[in-house]
Amino acid sequence: MDNFNTDLYSANFKTGDRTYFINLLESKNGAKYVKITESRKVAENEYQKNRIMLFNEDLRKLAKVLN
């Protein structure tokens, strides 16, 4: 088994000047989590990236808030 996380699913979408990347990953210990990355251009050839990672227990709480 390697030291890298396994990418199970990836998608992206663009809204105006921002691009969002959604990744479902599995860590080497088998825990699944979602990584959401927001990327926006701040200058020529320069991008600002913001990331959030949500683990299984966090996803359940987020889904409850959104419902």
C-alpha cells in the first residue's frame, strides 16, 4: 500500500472568475473525505486557492444543516 490518498471521484465547475474542484478521496487508513478547492485569479498567472476538507462525520452534520 502506498502513502498517497486514492482519488475516488473528481469534478469541477466554473462560476464567473472562480473555479471549484470537488474531490472524493480515500486516505491510506480507508477513511473517505471530500476536498473542495476554490481557485480564483488574482493577477496574471497568479491564483489564490482556498481548501476545505470534510470527513464523514462532518458531511453528516453539513447535510443536516442544509436540509
